Amino acid sequence: MTDTPVQAAPPAAALARYTTAPDPGPLLALNFGFARARALGTALELGVFTELARGPRGIEDLAGALGCDPRALGDLLAALTEFGLLTGDGQGLTELSRAYLVEGEPTYLGDHFTEVLGQWDRWSALTSVTRSGDRSGDFGAPASRGRHPGLFGGGFPLAVRVAFAAVEALGMRGAGRVLDLACGGGEWGIALAAADPRAEVTAHDDPVLLGSARARAAEFGVADRFRFVSADFAAPPFADAGFDTVVLAHAGRFAGPTATARLVRECARLLRPGGTLLLADVMRPEPGRPALSRPMLGLSLLVNTADGAVLAAEDYRALMEDAGVTAKECVTHGLVTAQTGERR
């Protein structure tokens, strides 16, 4: 592209072109966003937050413990302090980092953040994917879930709050025999078990994810009412009409419309007549509702999955209808929409 000559003007008028333009700060922050993410990823890889959780440390002492160059580590700590993740002296944790970035804490999100940062190279394909429409990526295939535990189970500290709130809002206090299909961290089965003391939950997923779900069920005191079944997504090993409630959460947007339709039909097969199907996912907002981060999630699915997409609630309702399930209640908490239906 060639430069277009700018017509000469008196200095004051020329300066006005720049002083009256909108503040470019948001663009600069957006352009540099990748570097902030990389700084967080580096701190997690080095174990900065976990080490500082043992107590405030001077830079030389911390660098020795982490095997880092003191000057370079000091620059990293300064950036983390600016992010609000370290105290003003750069030697202690803030409430935010102590809650979510210290390994071993129940609310630790580091595995989830690391999984997202692992998509780094895939995002470099966004330009070519946008031009050609040709996609790849294995995140959407149900059989690949075990290769991405941080993505499908690592967000439990955030997801469990949504699951409990949605179950309460939907009034699901009589879940009965529950199948949590592709259970991830187990938050939906746990929420249903907490709401119904008589509920018996079957958690189904890749064995890698089941280990985390088992630990979470124990944490919430409901593990004695759980059984854990290793995934066979091609043919889940359950009898027809064997459950009162079937949950399919956070699988559809990764799998894409065709695979989701098959999963919804499978859920309907497993439900008794009159039983409840609970679909939960990030769904496109209704017109006039805030998009929040859904457009960026849509781009993530574009570069990381072969067919994934953020569907609308009416798309899920249509899939339910085709599977013999009548749509009932629908609630939205933040990014997540939970839709129930009754098996005809």
C-alpha cells in the first residue's frame, strides 16, 4: 500500500488532526493483549504464584527458588503487579491470584488458563481460516476430550457456581436417576445431587476427566451417590429409557450442529417418557441482549474445532423437538444458558 500525500496545513491545524482523534488506548491494549496473556502463562509455568503463596519473598530469594534470572524475573513481577495479581511491592499475592492461581487450591484455574494458552499457534491460522473457511482442530470431537482436561474440567471453579444457580432457578429438586453425559468436572451432576438428596448420578466421560469429577463429588459430600462410567461416545453403554434426568452440558458448541443433533437424540433415547433433558451451553444471546464474550468464543471455535459453533437457544429447542423432547424452562446466567425439556 502506498502512502497518500497529506495536504500541507498550518502547524495548529495539522496538530488538530491528532489531538481531536479518538483516544487510541483501547486499540493499543487490544493489539498488545497477546503479550499480557503470555506474561500470565509464563508466571504459571514458572510457579510464581504457588511459590509466593508460601510467604512474601525478596527477588533474589524468589529467583533462586524458581531458577530464574533475578533481573528478568523482576520485570515479570512488575507486569504482574500492574495486572493486579501481585501486591504493590511485587512480593505478595492479591486476593484474586491467591484464589485462582495457586496450585492445590480448590478454586485453582491455572490448568484451564494453560489449556487456553496452548491454543496460541492455532489462533495464528485465523486469517487463513477466515479467507478460506477451511477448518481443523480436534477440540470438538467428543473422543478427544481427555486430551484437553484443562478445557473440559479445569473451569470447574467457575462452572459450579453457574450450575448451582441454574438448577435452583429451574426448580430441579426431583432429579431422580441422573445421567451426566460428558460430565467434565461434574458440576451439573453435583448440583442436581445437592438439590435432590435422593438423586443417584451416573457421571460419564473420558477417564482422565472422571478422576477430577470424582474428587469434586467427594468435596461436595455426594460421591456416595455417584457412579463413574468411562466414555464410549459412539455408543454410550446405557439402556433405553433408563434415566429420569439426562444432562448434556458444554459439549454442543465444540461438537457442532450435526454431532450435537446426534447427542441430543442419544439423550432422548436414554430418558424415560416424562423425564427431563437439561441442555446447558454458551448460546447466542437473544436480540438486544449483551454479547459479552460470545463473539470471541465463536472465533475460538472457528480456529480450534472442525465444526464447532455457538448456537442459539432456539437451535437447541429445534434439536430437542426433532428428538421427541418438548422444550420447557430456559434460564441464562452470564454466558451460560440452561434449557430443559420433557421426553414425550
